[in-house]
Amino acid sequence: MGTIFKDKLKVVKEALKKWNKENFGEAENKIMALIDTIEGLELKGEMDELSAVEKTVRIECCDLLWMLLKSRDSVEFQRARSKWLKEGDANTKFFHACVKNRSRRNTIVALKKGDDWLEEPRMIRDEIVSYFTGHFSEVDWDRPTLDGLIFPTISDGEVEFLCRPFEESEIKDCIVNSDGNKSPGGVFM
């Protein structure tokens, strides 16, 4: 059973490799070609107005270029991450840059409260704690009750009338009395 699963994984791996090569293979060449195409269209646009087809081509090239650049950045990030996982913390320049960058992203330097800016760490911490304490605290308020209200009810005879099967004459009357241009959406009695 394990060998069958292993063989299926190999087939999936080969299909993924093929798909990756078709869509993301030679990304640098594609990026350079797209940049050249966009620059050519922009130069042409500066001298003369672009046609609607050329504008569409330029937009599509920009979208594809953006997607390829994002995927290239993502691949580089994943490679750096896997390298760091393999090699570990060797106190490298790269490792320290990653730690500094994460610290910079997670730091709250200032917080705006109304028209004032809070810059001291103690004041920022107190404001955040008070905000979430108030946000998640339970507010006591008088909820309305249904005590003393009498709801209208239907009698047993009415329940029996509503639950009985349709009679053939009721169906015929409904069809005969319906307007031919409308669906029978209303209540017929």
C-alpha cells in the first residue's frame, strides 16, 4: 500500500514540476521581455497616442509583470527561509537583518488618541489595555422581557383546516382565477 502511495506522489511531483516550469520557468527572461515591451509602448505613447489594443496590451503586460515580480520575491523569501532553517542561527548578517525587520514591523512607535499622539511606551500600553478592556467588557442594560404579553393563537379548528389536504375544486378555482400573465404567488381563498 505504501509503494502505491509513493508512486502516486512521484506522479504528482512530476506534474507539479512541469506546471511550475511552464508558468514560472525562465521568469527572469519573461520579466525582461515584459519590461522591454512596456518601455516600448510608453515611449510610443509619449510621441503618439496609443491605440485601444496597445493600451490593453500595456495593461496586461503590467499585470503579468507585477505577478511575476511578486512570485519571484516570494520564491526568494522561501529560499532564504529554508536556508535559515537548514543552517540555523549562525548570527549572520542576514539573520540579524531578519530579526530587526520583524521587530521594526511589530513595534508601535506612536498611537493617535483623538487629536493627541501618544509616544511613551507606558501611555501606549495603557491606552491599548483600556481600549480592549472597554471593547470586551460586558455592558449591563435592561433587556425587554415578554412577561405579560399575550400572543394571538389559532384555534384547533383552524389548525385542522390548515393541515388538511387540498381539494380538487380548490386547485381548479386557483387555476381558473389566476391571471395568465402572472405566477400564482398570492394566497387564494
